[in-house]
Amino acid sequence: MSERAKGLSRQQMCDRLAMEFGDGWIVNLGIGIPTLCSNFDFSDKQIIFHSENGVIGYGPLAPAGEEDMHLVNAGGQHVTLEPGAAIVHHADSFALIRSGRIDVTVLGAYEVAENGDFANWKMAGQQGGGIGGAMDLASCAKHVFVAMEHQTRDGKPRLVERCAIPATARGVVNLVATNFGLFEITAQGMALREIAPGVKVEEVRATTGCNLIIPREVPPVRLAQ
Amino acid sequence: MSARSKVYSSFDDAVRDIPDGATLAFGGFAVVGMPINLYQAVAKQGAKRLTCVSNSTRGGATLPADAPDMGQMIKNGQVEKVICAFTAPTRASQRLILSEYVEKGLIEAELVPQGTLAERMRAAGAGIPAFYTPAAVGTELAEGRETRVFNRREYLLEHALPLDYAFIRAYQADAAGNLRFRRSQRNFNPIMAMAARVTVVEVEEDILPVGAIDPDDVHTPGIFVHRIVKIPPPPDGWWPQRPGSIKQ
């Protein structure tokens, strides 16, 4: 068996979430897997990428050797600016987060619970943690999407009834893409919306730690063209 | 002009009077706008029992390998407490100097959501003693703390974070201490300057004469700035490294 997890690649997981972004949305991508959302071809949609350090309207990574040493995104990557970009300081950057101007934040997670709680700032048994801007973003963005592997390295489920490690925010997650499929948090619980090619519904059920609402026919995950 | 000049000729002079027990903030985000030279000066100055505020205690990929960050002050035994948005590594493979001191009970680490950290300093600089925010409601960080419902939503009470000293890095300064930052260099720096009794700035370009920065282009006015030092070119001054020159 190869190193790569079964089902969707990380890029495909992020492509699937990026398809849900609306025209004109202001998007904040978390460090790690979610940064891949910016590789998606948005075609005619205008997407404005915001980063916690006050950059509004950043573009692709700068080519090697052409980095602007004064310009990084929240992951410390040397990005470029799109026409119309603006820069603010950290308090204004979080003012626009807190006041609900971010249409969607895509975050990584260790666990997502069926009620929309999720955990991504503190590993089990750890002292302290790495919160960054995740609590502010998760509490205040209009939509919260999560991109993560379906299981831990030890094969434990990441989609669970209740988070076992400390939560980042309660009841906020709308949509989760894992390598096994696309999941939506609904008022009735967690629903399997689309399934990854080559993965069986029974496998998804067996590797998920909460009840899943599963329609009779589960469509395959829509993939980028 | 009779007021004392804000222009200092050395980093050592600009940090000489930090007393033991002071609350210091260090600006910067992922090395951009990070006061690398002032970290070194404070580490050399040696004040102890410090409370240190910063987004994180470590620099980042573009910090030269032997350049100072808060880790050096921690190893020096200068730090009693840190207030940060990152107090543990975000990957299992990473190791923070801070972690072993926290685990041994030698340093207290207060973990604060990044937006709350920024707003606590903004509030201090704006004369606001406390405020309510939705961040961290329902989490471990809110346990036992005051919350209040406004418009059917729960908010957490947070207190202003006043600073004794702020150490920041700017692109340009005039002799009156008016500052301009470049690109994402702004980050926490203007807010820390507002919150501090004494703001010390390391400046990348030559100090400009008073009036050389158009008033409309000033990001941080000189009333928030007390000491400015021009960063010498390398190897005498610390500058971030280009990614291409970093050994992988």
C-alpha cells in the first residue's frame, strides 16, 4: 500500500470545498491543507483572499527569487498581491473577521463533531497550544469549512460524536472534506453528501465515529475539471 | 526644538533602562516586521522576570539560523511569563524552546486567540479597560471567566493589555518618530506602539528629516514612538534571509 491515503488527494479535498465559494467571497485559508484551496481555478468568480496579518487580496506564491521580503500570508508563505489589494494592521484585520466580513474560513482540524464543534489548536496531552487566529475566525466567519484526513495516523476516526480534545469553537462547522468524501453538518446531524471514488459507503461508516445520515444513493465527489 | 531627540545611535542605548519585572511586547509576524536587532539588545541588556508579549516565541523560516528570537531570552532565564497566540508547536515534529520551560514550571504561558491579543493591546492604547469578544466562548480558555449575552449571543470579557515597552520594526521613520511600514510588515507593530509607555523602533531605511513623510502617509504617529534606531547593513545589523539563500 502506498503512503498516500485512500480516496481523494489533499488537493482534491480542497478543490471540492473551493467549488462552494461564491462570486465575490472574502476567504481566509488556515495553515496546512487548506492553503491548497487557492490553487483551484475559480474561472469567472472573483475571490478575495484575506490573511490574519492584514493582507486583503493576496494572489499566488511569488516565484523563487522574486519574493518580496515584506510580504507573507498567515502561513509565512511569500505571496503576491492582486490588483486592488489593501493592507491593514492586526487589529483592523481581526475587526473585519469579528464583524462577520469573512464569507468562509477553511481550517484544518484534528476532530469534527456531529454537532459542528471542532478541535484544531491543542493535541492530546499537550501543554499550551497553537491557536493563532482560529478561534476568532471560527466564531465569526459566515461559513466554516474543514479539510482534513478521514482518520488519524493510528486509524482512529476524526469525525466523532463529541470532541475528545479541547474545542476551538462550538457548533460552527458547515462542511467537511476528507479523503473519503464530503460531509455536511445539518440540524439532524452529520450527512454524507458525496463519496470519494473507490471508497465504499460501508468503509466510510466503519471509519466514522458518529452516526451518519446516508442517502440511498450517494453521488461521487465532484472533481475539478 | 527642545524636546529630547528620539534618534538613538545604538540598540544598546535604546534598551538600557528596561527594569526587571517589565512587560515587553515584540512585534512582527512570520519574521516580517520582527525586531530582530532589538531582541538581541534586550537579551544582552539582561533584564529579568520579564512578561513578554508576542504572536509566537519563535521566528520563522526566513530568520537567519543564528539570529535571536524570544527563545534566546528564555534560555537566558530573563522571562517569567509569555502572552502569545502560539505557546506550543503546531506540528508534532516541531519543538519550541518555550515548551520545556513551561513543562518544568519555570515559565507561565498565557495562550490568547490572535485577534483577542491584538484587540487587548489596541484597547490599552485606546483608553478602553476591557471589552467583550465572541472568540473562545465555549472553549477551555473561557472556563470560569465572565461572559455576557448581547443580542442573544454570548461574549467573553477580555481586559486591555498595557505594555511598558514595545519593540517593533518599521520601513521608514522621520526624526519625529512618524512611521511607515511596508506590506505585511505592519501586523502587530502599530498596535503595540499604541499600547506601550515606551516604544522602541528599529528602522530599515535612513532616518528621514522631520516633514519628509507626508502626514497622510503616516501609519503610526510619532506620539506613540519614543526611540528610533537605524538598522546597519549586514553583518552589523540583522535582516531576514531570502528564501533562496536558506539551507533546506
